[in-house]
Amino acid sequence: MFHKIVITCRICILLIVSYQPLFAQTFDSILAKAQQKYPDGSIYCQSNKQHYTIGETIYLKAYLKSGSTKVGSNIKFELLKATGDVITEFTGPILSQTTVGTLQIPENILEGRYFIICYTDAASAYKARSLSYVQAIMITSGEDPDLQITAKPYYRESHISWKFENNKLFEGIENNIYYLSRDQFGYPQKTSAFILNARKDTICAGQSDDIGTGKLFFTPEAGQKYQVGFMTSGDTTISVIKKETEDGVSLSAYLQDDAYVIETKSTRRNTARAKHLIGIHGLNKVFEFEFQGTGIDYKVRLPIKDLQNGIITLLLFDGNQNVLAEKSIFVYAENSKLLNQTLSNLTSPNIDSISLAKELNNSPIEDAGISVVSERAEEFFSYPLKNITESLLLLNFLKQPLVLPKDYFDSITPISIQKINTVLASTELNMLQAEQLFENRYGPDSKKEIPDYLEIYVRRKENKKSSKVNNLSSIFVDKTKSKDFYLFQKDSGNIYSLRGAIFFDTVSIYFTQGAGSESFNPATEFILDSVAGLNFTYNELWTAADSSRFESPIITHYKLTKSNSTSGIKKHIQDSSRNLNEVTVVSTITLRQKTKLLDKRYTKGLFSGQANKVLDLVNEPYGDFSLSIWNYIMISHPNTIARSPIWTYYLNEGIVSREELTNIPVKDVALVKIFLFGMAGQPSIVVYTKKTEDLPGQSLNTNNKPIIRLAGYSTAIPFIEETTNNSEERNIQISLQWVPNLNETDLYTSLQKVNQKNTKIPRKTSILIQGILVDGNSFFFKKYYPKDQLLNTQSTTNR
């Protein structure tokens, strides 16, 4: 049995990172597809502070992830109550994919939690609000430092189900214990599980995958009682469940006061002497202890206050750095806080338990199994994505949504103002789903759920009077005087164009060259039918003053339907007599046309050229999800691959090795292009991983429970730097460019040097970093290292 311990040890030291598909992560509703395909791009917004006082100004900056003109021409910021009522708003044009704005907090509002939402005019057309961004903020009076503000703590309940292999548990041999972690809504959650004996000695420990399934290796002893403890992101609970004894050295660890007592014991006379004891947390070596003297058995005390909460792997070496024993312990310091809450708040008492107090007597326990769960995938260790998760443009993609009761905001619990930052930093209390906030703003009772669109073209006359015209803007005003600001885009020649969303039955459009009052500018009024959108009247108020510089505008009216086809829109165009006639496009888009649209979205430059073979895996997916993209190419086009002995491989238009393609499953690939005469005449295979809008969403089976969903949120750093007191110079914009602080050597320099003598170690080790880039593409970095290079690295610097 000793060899099993050694292999486990090697996994802990090597930290082998195997591939976990990106789509296995739960992408929240911000990234989910709407019922109809929404425009490319998504939006990210920053505020200059985490909390504000009444009367303050909120400085905001929004970023678009896509330069597509379909995302609209302006961005609107709104300050909302939790009910969705708009308190104040600001609309600004999109310039270089960014918009800067301010929101003035009124003097007459109450203290509490509010929401900032930003969205484009195009985003508002879709129920899922896929292009909207929501951020929770706290607003207080700022007078009393102990002022109580509105906030309600929320604790996720955890339910752990256990299953033994063959529903039996045997004494004296290693048993596999599977577990499944779900919250009170049946939602999977990542869980660290561990087993304690009666002395609170950690027998074994492990971590589940992202879908909540995990596995422990356990060898029970007769007459012993064990406990199972587990820790999720929302709670820590110990409920009433591998004693590793070898013919060599055993390693034991148990809690005593505020420290772990670690003991080594020899079980045979001629065993090697223990020399070094180290502890590893993640990729970091957290402590090292060298035993002095010529003894065989040792006892050391390890204070838990100096350790980070989580699973610590203990490794015992002899003087030749051979591994003698390995053990995982679970560290939880009660005086520290997990998710900014105390242990008493996090404990959920009603958890499934397993008791093994029954005498085993070499016979199986028939009633040990409780529930049936799926086996987890092979063991993996993730490289800590610290540099990646700190990237502001990636935060929305790397967080899981939180499921809350629908009445979550109905009751409140006071919390002191000193805890504002702590509350806002919590994943659980932020980013209310946008459609909840839009319900009152754009509900069916008040305004259109799906807007109409106006496309306006204005031609500037070529004469001296119009030569000074630079920019042309437009203001849409509804009958309630609500305003939306749009900036015309200058097309080729003297043509100015814009596309704006109309949520109202009647709208007046004012044309302006600046931000002046619309009363000094020509207006054009439109009246839209509130139901079918078929009747459309146009009253020209184009003044003679502007007719000297501009021709009359040409206006096209679009009415969206619920068709998923990009061709399935009803288009209203203007005839010579200025009456709008309906034109319905009923043509069905073909697979070939869909593939061309997909190619246009993904490819750039020379890669957008005509390929010999094109594989569209978005519109025509392949059923075997376990297959790698390289094997899929070999199966689907063997004759094409055989035509050249040498190929150049590209991943998202960057050169990679063929080995990297063998680690990407076909389900994560959107497009493959095969060029027999590719770049510089070299046969090339180009693979594009799916962008976020093409990733499959995962539905949540809530059994019709009344719930709402909150998307993950992380606090953004300030983006406005105030350098002077001069109001004209105070807003200095700081650009956000993510340059990851990664290089190949950093990935393994912190690993402990281990002699490979008499151990079973894989021939090579790979480290994988994965994420989603700003443009929405999946990001893969995989590097293979020879065993000597990875294990015998001299540096032990902790990064």
C-alpha cells in the first residue's frame, strides 16, 4: 500500500494540471444567449469608489468588449433602487469603445444599497439583458461612523450526499468514498472534504471539481468513529465520518488547542529515518522543519494561526529526499473569517452524516451507502489564476452566479459602516440580475419590451457654409421628456449615420452639432404603433437654416421579431413620397450562410481568406464531446491531412504545437479552417475556440422554486485619478490594459526539489492556464516540462 501513498505524494508535489473544459464552468446569465441572438460584445463598468455619501458625484467609465457597430452608438448609466426605479441617469456617446459619465446622487434619498446599471441601446432589446452591467453600491449620510446601513447577510446551506463503492465499506482495505455537494437550491458547489477520527486527526482530504463531485480514499478500522468535515465558499461544517499505516513510517496529525500536533512513528526496525517535514498549500511551500538528532519517532507542534485556511499537504522525507509518508490536513482558524463571516454564522447543522461506530468484524456495512452520485473526473490541480483574476476585464467571466431566495431583499439586517468594503467585496451581495431591475423600467405595462430601431442617414452638402461641420449628434426625446443621446458615425464621403433604439410610442429627434439645447435645433417627430409597429408617421420639421448644410434625413425603421434568424426582421423603408411601406424578409438563412457569418466574426487578415476546408462546430456541432479537436480533424478529413507531412498549427491565429490541439476538446471549438497553401505557402490548420456568446449555457433546475439569480461580482479599482483641485483637470483617465505577469519559469520555480529515486513519477508534467480574453475568445496556455526540469529546479521562491 506504500506505493499508493507515494503516487499521491507525487501528485501533490507535481501539482499536475490536467485540462478542465471551460464550458464546465457555469456561465451566468450575463453571458447566456437570449431567446434570439443578441449583438456581439459585452460591457464592463467601473465606479471610482465602492461607497458614497448622499449628494456625492459618482464617476463612471464603461468599456465595450467589441467594436461592432451593432452594439449601438451610446451607453446609458442609471442609478436604481432595488425595485428597479430610476433615481438619476446619464447618457453619453461611445468613443473608442468607452464612455465616461457621472451620476449626481440626490440630496433627498434614503441611505441603503443601490444599483448602478449601464447598457447600450442595442442591449435593451433583449430579455436576458446580455449586454448590461450591474454593480451594487452603498450610499450613506457619512455623518455617523457607526451609522447602520441596509444590508442583509446571506448564508448558503450545503447538503452533502455520500456513496460508498458497491454500497459497502470494508475494514482494513482502501475504500473509495464519493460525495456530491449541492446548496439548498440543488445548485452544485465546489467543496473541500476531509475525514477526522475521534481525536480530530485528519485522516484524508480532497477537493471536488466544479460540479460538486469528489472522491476520498478511506481505510476504516474496527471500533472507530469518524467524522466528515467539508468546506465550501459559503460555509464550514463538520458532520458525524485513511488511516495511513504502512510498514515504514506513519504520519499522524491531530488538533490540540490552537495547533496541530504532528507525530511520526516507525512500524519496523530497519526503516529510514525521517529528516525533513514540509507543508504545501497550493503551489507554495508554507513551512519546512528539519528533525535533529538520531531518533526515529518525532513530535512537532504546528500553530494553525500561522497557516492559511484550507488543505495543507504534509510530506515527510528522509535524508536522501525520498518520500516516507504523505498526509493532508484541513486547517480552519476559528478566529479568522471565511467570506468575512464568523464560524458560528457559517455552520449549517442539518447536514447528511455518516457514522462508522459499528463494529466491523471484517464484514461489510450494508447500510453505509446513502445516495447515488456520478463519479468525478480524474484528479486535477489548478494553477492559481491570481494575475488573471485581478484583470478587470476578466472578472465577470471567472465568477459563478449566486442563487438567492426571491424575498432576499424584503428584510434587512443592520451592518456598521466600517464593514461596507467587506460587504461589497463579497460575491454574495452584488450584481442583481439586470432583468430584475429593468422590470419596472421597461416592463410591458409602461414601455416596449422590445424596442423599435431607427436608422438615420444625413448627407452633408459640399459648400463653404458646411465646411466647418465636424460632428453631428442627435437627441431622442419622448413625451415624458426622457432623453437619449446618440452620436452620428461619419461614413464614407459626407454621410453621417446612426442607429438608435426607440422604447416609446412617440419620439422627437433633435439634430445638433454639440450638447446645446434641442430647442435651437431642427426636430423630426415620429409616431410608432405600440402593438404591431406597422404604422409609422413622419412629420418633417427640418428647418431652412440646416437645409443649407444638410440634406433632409433618410430614415429607416426596423421592428424586431422573435425569430432566431438574423434575416427574420420586418424592415420598414421610406419611399419617394415619405410614406413607409412594410417589407418582410422571409428568406431562411442556410448553414453555408451561417458559417460565413461565423467566419466573419472569428477571423482576421489573411486568416479570413478562402480555405480548402471549413469546419463549423457552432452551427453543426459534433456529438462526441470527449474527442479532442485534433482527433476530430483526423477522423473527419483524413485524406486532407495526409496530403502534407508537415503542417503549421494555429490556435486563435497564434502558432502552437500539435500537442496543444490534442488537449482541446471539440466542444470548446467554434471554427476550424484548413489551408493546403496557407501562410507563406505552408499547409496550415487554424483552430478558433468559442467566444462567450457561442458557449453553451447550463440550465438550473430549480423545481419552480421562487428564486432570483445574482451574477458574480468583484470590486473594481478606481479609474479616475484626481491630481489637482482644478475641476477642469481633475478627470485624468487611466487606461486599463491587462499585461499578465507570467513567464514560463514562474510556473514551477516554487515547487519542492524531490529526488526521483525509487518513485513512480509521470514522464512529463504539464501546466495549463485557461481563461477568457477581452475579445471573448477562450484562452489556453499549456506547457509540457521534462521531469528533471520541473522537479529538480533549484529555486524555491514562493511567488
